[in-house]
Amino acid sequence: MTALAIAVYAVCGLTALLALYYCVKDLAADLVLLGAVALIAVVWVVEASALAVRDLSGATVPDPVTLYGYALTGLALPVAGAWLGFIERSRWGSVVILVVAVTTAVLQMRLPQIWPGGFA
């Protein structure tokens, strides 16, 4: 497991815990929670960049469509979740962000299975 994968797990886990707290307390997503989702997006941008550099350096990818599909999903989900969390001014905005954080963590768990050679 690389430092980049650990960073993704940590950011997704902490964001999920924060979103769960907001859901339990029946709070709408505020700038703190939206900032946490933005941090997930930043970590995924770094990870997607590392995947692209690794691929351009000559590493072979068994299934590039699935790999880059996961990377693009990891980039798109936080953006969509932040947008929905901002628009939905009830507890359900926080629920959406919770689902995004858990889903991006699962995407990270699947990446080493798709690309066994590792990355970053």
C-alpha cells in the first residue's frame, strides 16, 4: 500500500465520519463538510495524475478502460457530491456526502485489484 492510497483512505474515512456526525445531528452540509469533499477531490486528482504518469512511463495496464473509468469516477463523485450537498439544504445533503466518501474509499480498494503492479 502506497502513501497515496493511505492518504485517500484517511481523507475518505475522516470525511465519512464527519458526514455521519452531520447526519446523526440532522445538520445540513456546511463549508467544513464541503471542504472535506473538496479535499477528497484533490487527493483523487493527485492519484489520477500518478496513474497517468505511471501509464505514460511504459507500465502495462491489464484493463485500461476499467482503470481510468475508476479514476474518472473518483474525480467526478466528489464534485457531484459537493454540488448536491450545497444545493440540498437538509440532512440529505450530508447523506449524499457520506455515500460519496464511502464510495470513493471502495474505489480506492479496488484499484490495486485492477492494476496489480501498483501505482504512484
